[in-house]
Amino acid sequence: MLIEEAILGRQSVKVFDPKPVPPELIQRCLTLAVWAPNHHLTEPWHFTVVSGAARTVLADAVHDDLTQGVSSLNALSAEAKALKERRKLHSAPVLIAVYSTLGSNAQQTQENYAATAAAVQNLLLSAHGFGLGAIWRTGAIYHGPAVRTLLQSPEGSVFVGTVFLGYSAQRDIRRHRSPVSHHTVWLGDGSTGDSESQTIGGDPL
Ligand SMILES: Cc1cc2nc3c(=O)[nH]c(=O)nc-3n(C[C@H](O)[C@H](O)[C@H](O)COP(=O)(O)O)c2cc1C
């Protein structure tokens, strides 16, 4: 797959076929993920792969975090939120939670986060290249103590995202980016004068 085809063809997938993903394929995505650029080669990424029945264990931990210490007044809404999260966690056959380890100072922690974010993009592109669909999701649930313990996230690590992974059951979505010239300054020669926004995929509006 050509690089442009890979980058433009990837899209966030929210609707998955329940068909399981072969572990070897998940492993190949992770193996490619860690070839992200990484200052001082700190290798700051931590991945926890949650699949099949383990999603229920994760949903139970989310439930514990959301309902722990909640007053009886708020118990119903906490239960409703936990149920909503449980359904979401079962929407994809595989979830890969990604945390970034702390650096020895604030700058290194930030650079670790950047490297781990680059690894997540590698993961998304690899999944796309192997015919899988994926989406990068975030959420407060991944910060809870029961969830962090279950996912074995390193002490003090920063949550970067959870990649929901599986075979896509989603139709091609129309995606849009504004002209890159709106976000670019050229110093010296070389501006191509690009002023076109880009829209790809999906049905015409
Ligand atoms: C850091 C980060 C967090 C995201 N969190 C969520 C999320 O919680 N829920 C969600 O539906 N999409 C989430 N996304 C996916 C974006 O919504 C998606 O990338 C955006 O709509 C552009 O669509 P595309 O990926 O198909 O180009 C997140 C993306 C990033 C980079």
C-alpha cells in the first residue's frame, strides 16, 4: 500500500464486525507501532490488549470506579453511565489501552507522550494496512484506579488513548480537512500556494 493511500484511506471506525481478530495480526500492529520516533529511545509506550471476555472484566472495573463512593442520590446516573461504557467496550472485539511512562523531567514526559502518540498513529495505519478498522478513543474511565490496576498501567503513566480494533462494518465516511495553508507558514522559497480544502470518501453531499 502506498503511503498516501494508507494515510488517506484510514478512517476512524466506530462500527465493527464481532468477528475476532487473530492475535498474530494484533501482534504485527504492535510490532510496527513501536517504530515511532522517540527522543533518547525511552520506549515510553505501554499497551494492554483487552479482547473477548476480558472486555467484561474491564467493564466491571469501569463500573467499580464509576459507582465507588457515589451517594445514593447519584447512584442511578452512575449505573447508567457504567452501562453505556459497558456497551461501548463491547462494540469492538479488541481494545488496546495505551499509556505513556513518566520521563525524568517535565520535558521528557511531554516527549514521551508525543512518541507514544506517534506509536498510536503507527498502530492505526498498520491496522488499516492489514485490512482492519480502528479508532483512537479517550475518556475519563481509563484514569480510574480499578481500571488502571487491571490494565497494569505503569505508576504515574499518562493515558494516551484506547484503540478500538476489529473488522470494519462501517460504510465509507466522508472526511474533511481544511486547506493546510491555513495552518502553515513558509519562510524562504517553496510555497505551492495550496488553498484547497480536501474532502475524501463517502457519498457526495
Ligand atoms: C487524542 C484523540 C482522542 C480521540 N478520542 C475520541 C473519542 O473519545 N471518541 C471518538 O469517537 N473519537 C475520538 N477520536 C477520533 C477523532 O474523533 C477522529 O480522528 C476525527 O473525527 C477525524 O476522523 P478520522 O480519524 O476518520 O480522520 C480521537 C482522536 C484523537 C487523536
